Amino acid sequence: MSGTSAEPIYIRAASKSNGITSIVIGVVGLVIAALWLTLLPEWLFLAGIFITSAALVCLLVGYFKIREPDFSLEIAKDYITYQHRLGSWRIHWNNLQRVDCPKVRLGLDHVPLEAVGFRLKSYSDFLNTISPRLATHLLMEQRPLLMQNTDENCASGSCYEQSMFDDKPYVMEDGSVIKGVKAMLAHRMVELRKRLGFDIFIASSELDRDAQAFAALIAQCQRARIDYTHQEEASAP
């Protein structure tokens, strides 16, 4: 992506694929199970129940897949938007400091997580765009990240219980105070930055490529945006 005339890039989550296929398989499975239970001997009843259960699982998986947005991310000329069935968040390019795959300590090595991390310059803009329902979801979904790169003096993890759900009011950069679930998310972002160096994360299952490739794409778009901005400033009278 280069310049402001670039078309948006849409990212389709890998977990979104094959939703219709799963539903079709589930429907076919239910038809087979109905015929199986009706026509075949009673000693095959348990096998029919198993087919029914498998078909219902396929239907549920397909349903959860197709109810998600068609695209999980939109990379536009001015911002990155994450879409979820519970809402969305947005990061403007001028608010993005860095993007990369976070790493965790594993013995003497540092192993990358299957996720992409975003480090922001300011929380205010991000917190103003996120929906409360999605903020609640992120608090639950990204809770395991708090257990990464923990203090060696807290092997049990119990000393981090307060950081799991810190519900104190949060003072943003502009001096405004937020409360409730968005304040909890802000405190969580602060804690995750201490541990992993990033504020907000996207799992690799939300992407259409591996996490490293996606991080490289975002970095490339960010450089293109910066170059275009510098060109605009240089050409201004």
C-alpha cells in the first residue's frame, strides 16, 4: 500500500473458512443419522447417535464461522480496523508506534507467539473507537498473555490476580478519566506492554497468513504511509 490512492487491503481470518461446508456436512450428517436410526437394526443405535452428535458439532462450527464478519481486518490509507461480531477497534497510522510478533522466554531461548502485537503511541484514540462488548471479549481472550514472561518471584501466578481485572479509573493522556470495562482494558494494555512490549494483540487464527508475514505487511504499509506523508510535507508551499 502506498499513497492515499491505494485500495484497502482486506484480511480474511483463516478460522472463517469452510463455514458453509461445515453446515452442509452437518445437514447431510443429520439426514444420514435420521435414516440410520429409522431403518437399521436397534443394535446400531449407538452408531446412529454418534453420527447425530458429529453432525450437530459440524452445524455449530459452521454457524460460528459464518456469523463472523467476512473480513477480520481492513488496512486502509489512514487506519487499520479490526472487525469482530462483538464490535471493532481502529488504529490510525499516526498512532501506531511498532508492530511485530511478541516473544516469550522459554528456558534460554525467546520463542515468538502465534500472534501479532501492536504498540501504540496513545491509548486515547484506540479506546475511543473500541466497543464495550469487544473490550470485554479482549479482557477474557487475552488473559493468558498475562502469564507470559512473568516475574521469577511469582511462579504460581497468584500475585498477578489483581492485574487480571484492574477496575480502577484510568487517566488518559489528555487528562480525561474513563471507568468500567474500557478502564480495565487500558490497565490490561499497560500490563501487557510491561510483559510483552505491546498493547493489543491479534491471534494468527484471525489472519490469512502467518503472523510474521502479517507483521511484515503492516510494517511495509506503515513505511509507505510515512514516506507519503513526508512527500506531502516537502511539496507543501
